[in-house]
Amino acid sequence: MNKTKHIEEKLRELPKPSLTEVQKARILNQIQSRSSSRKRHYYRPLLAIFAACTAFFLLVLSEFPEMKTAVQHLFQPEIKLTAPEAEVFTLENRSEYQVLGLKNKVALLFGGEYFVAEDKMRTAKMFISYWGNPESLVSKNYRVVAMNKHSEKMTLSTGTLSSGVYNEDAHALTSFPSFPSEGKWQLSFFVEDRLHGEFTVDVLPPFLKTEHYTVLEHPNELEAGLYTISNIETVLDKKSVQVDLLDRNGEIVSSSTFTQDGKFINAETGENLYHLRGALQLPGTGTWTLIIDGEKTKAFKN
């Protein structure tokens, strides 16, 4: 009994276990580090999935520029275009010439074909007519700027105005770059950095294309049910190609052979371009696809 009591007294004399503030901080840091490591380990598969999805999404956007543009527009606030729509009218005393723009202000020589996104042919030669005081126009610097509702801006042309040739007060013979996307665009015409006039134009979706072929008729320009494909452009030196028309179910409804009837050089790239002519009329309105020499276009409506 005495021995037991002696042992208890000795135990009471032992120092009580305690931690200093430094020791406490060190232990807490280790616990947090291990917890963070577990969390990182837990989220690692999710991060891998997210990275893979992001890479795939970027790859898709690179292969389909129109989708990339649509995604960009999705995150851009739209602005309101305030200029009036362009109208088609004839020049005074020159009824054989039609122009597109604002009467007594500014207009573009118009041949019945509207602008098409990504197309450089229809903007290769532009004739701009100006009306006003010739003294404040002729020999003055001009600038043409385009903007759409997504705040995309581009300079179409700059230069010096010359005296009029079609009863207008001044004019400019120039070229525009292609419009990068379809939709409504506002064209603003400046003379010596002062706004002279502005109007909006509709830019059609890009021409039907495959990897090597471009159809030069646009389905949005022709009357429904009367759309006939007659002209195709290609970088391939083919004497003839077969063109098939498919309905929405993927069935071939008609075919035609297009033959080469011309060759010219792309002034911008210097490469050879070949022109093919034929006739393939759509039987009515609907959703269609073309197969040109084995290459497929995207679906389109007429």
C-alpha cells in the first residue's frame, strides 16, 4: 500500500504536457498542408477533364471559324446602329447607273449584287459618289469606316477625292477588303475627318464552299425556287467535275457536269484560279447540300 502511494506521489511530480505557441502553429500548418494536398488530389481529375474539354473546344473553334465568331459575339454586348438603311436609286441624268446609299450625300455604284462575307471579288472595285460643295470635296482626304452591332470596326478605304464623272460632285475609285462576318454593317464616310454621311448595308453569309471549290451564286440573292448554280471557282486545274444536289435526307435529287471555261490569277495571292461553268437548278425551296467533285458543302436553304 505504501509503495502504491509513493508511486502516485511521484507521478504527480511529473511535468504536465503542454505545447508552446510555435509548436501549435507548426502542427496546424502540417495539418492544413495535408488537407490541401488531399484537396488537390481530389480535384486533379476534375482539372484534367476541364483542361481536355477546353483543348477540344479550342480545336473545334480553330476548325470552324464561323463558330468562333459566333462565340465571340455571344460575349460581346450589342450596340445599336443609328444610320438609315441604304437605298438603291439611279444617278440624275444617268439612269443606266444604279447606286446604293443616301441621295444627295454619298453612294456606292451598285450592280445588283450585295456584299458577301469573306468575299473579295465584289469589293475589288468600288466607285464612291459624293454630293455637296465641290470645293469642300475635290482634292480632300476621305476615309470610309465600317462597324457592325458587335463593335467590330474596320477601315474600308482612304485616299483623296477626285472631281465627279457621273454628275456627282466628287468621286473615289478604290477597293474594299472583304467583310469578315455577315449581318448589318454601318458604313461611315468622312471627308477631312468630318462625317459626310453614313448608311447601313446587309452583308450576306459566305458563299457555299468546300475545301477547293466556291459556288459564285448566292442562294439569298435569287428568288426562292429559281436558284440555279452556274459558276464555280477552284484552285484545281480540273477540266470537268461532277456536282450533286442532295436533299435534307441526304438523297441525290439531281446531278450536273461543270466544265472549265476560264483561268485567271488571284491578284492578292498570285495563285491560279479556274472557272467552271454548268447548270444545276434546285427543284424548289428547302434545305440542300452540294457535293462538288466528292467534296461536301454545309447545308443551306433557298
